Amino acid sequence: MPSLKTLRNRINSVKSTQKITSAMKMVAAAKLRRAQAQAEAARPYAVRMGEMLSALAASEAGNPNANPLLVGNGRARTHLLVAVTADRGLAGAFNGNIAKAVRAEVAALEAQGKVVKIFALGRKGNDSLRRDLKSQISGTKNFVGKKVIGFAEAEAVAEELVRGFKAGEYDVVSMVFNRFHNVMLQRVTEQPLIPAAKPTANDNAPTETMEHNYEVEPDDGTLLDRLLPRNLAVQIYSALLENSAGFYASQMTAMDSATRNAGDMIKRLSLSYNRARQANITKELIEIISGAEAV
């Protein structure tokens, strides 16, 4: 059995850890409210913009003069997966779920004979994926040190993706991120970026309602040259906001669980300490009584 001093040191150590995890839980909860509000505010704009371009992509299918960012370049040989993760850990399986989904998608695409590249958007994703997919990581970016991720950062990522697509480095671009649903649930989502996703029929958005005729000025080509890169930035920015809200929710949940586990460990260690202390007291009493009787 460990000595009393060892048990006391262990209890004090766990109590210190419990204070840290409790503080991190409160900080994450405070940041979650703001991050959730930002994600929910940006979501309708990103969804409606994506729906509009999906309808436009469907109408432009088969047009040889259509913008490649909208309908693709006619090839699907090389795929780029944009893995959106957080820059920090201590959030349970939040980052691990993205890495797991990316690995599964890489395996599925390679089984089809595709060439797969990865753009790691977030430090944790880069650290995890480079262990076994280092040769396939073509670019990385993180936001370490930035308190707030702005739209300018998303625009920079979008510009880099457009440059690589126009240079022929890849033919299809998809983004994998955690979509925030509630504090307990963040779903791993794969979203096509290039070409634009085709419209799908469902109960909320029937196919026929997504067919529109747009009148644009000065001309559709000039408009799409500006609109398509901006749409990429909007979708990436929305994913970053969803990811941020999901991260703080996961971290809050993880730190709450860690705090409760630390409390349980303190109870067990305290019980062991009290038993060991009582055993020592009993042993000393027996020695004193035995010594007195011997005299």
C-alpha cells in the first residue's frame, strides 16, 4: 500500500488538476455562447448562397463555356480534401473524428483509382494526419495566436484553393468539418466546394423550386468571376465558425467529464488515505499496549 505522504501528494495533485479542468470548462462555456451565435448567424447566408450556386451549376451542366469553378474542369482524377480541425486539443474526440473521416475518404477514393491530396486547415489536423499521410498533405494553415478568426482568413484560404485549381493541381475540392448541432452533438460533414454541389430533392427544398432564371449586370461571366471565389470564402468561413462552436462545446463537455472524474478519484484516494491512516494508528496502539503489558 502507498505511504500516507504519497497518497497526500496524489490527492493534492488531483485537486490541482480538478481546479484547472473546472476553470477550462467555465471558459469554454463562456466562449461557446459567442461562437454559437456567430455560427447560427452565418449559416442561413452560406446555405442560401450554396443553394443558388447549386441551381446555377445544374442549369450550366453541359455548357462548354461554363466557369470551371462552377461545373468543374471535366476531370475527376485528383481530389483535394480540406480537413478543418481546431488548433488546440483537450476536446475529446472532436479533432480525432475529422482525422478518422478524412482517412476513410482517402482510402475510399484511392480504391477508385483517384489521386488524393489533403489541405490541413488547423494545427491538430495537420499533426494527426501527417503521421501516416504526410506525403499527401499539399498545404497547411492554422490560426494559432488569433483570438478571432475573421472573413479575411477564409478569403486567403479560398484564394489558395482557386490558385491550385486553376494551376491544375487538383480537379475536385471537398471540405470535411464538424457541423455544430448542439452542445452534445457535432456531426462530421463533407461538403463539395469545386465544382459546386448539385441540387438534391428533399422535403424542404423540392427540385423544381431550385430552378431560377437570373438577370445579371454587366454580364454573367464577370459576375461569376467575382461570385464563385467569394462563395468559396463564405463556405469556408461558415465551416470555421461551425468548427469553432463545435470545439468549445466539445471542450466544455470534456472538461466537465474530467472534473467529475477528478472528484471521483479524490474520493477513492481519500478513502484509501483514511484507511491507511487508521491502520497505522491501530498498529501504533497495538505496539503501545503490547509494550505496556511487557513491562
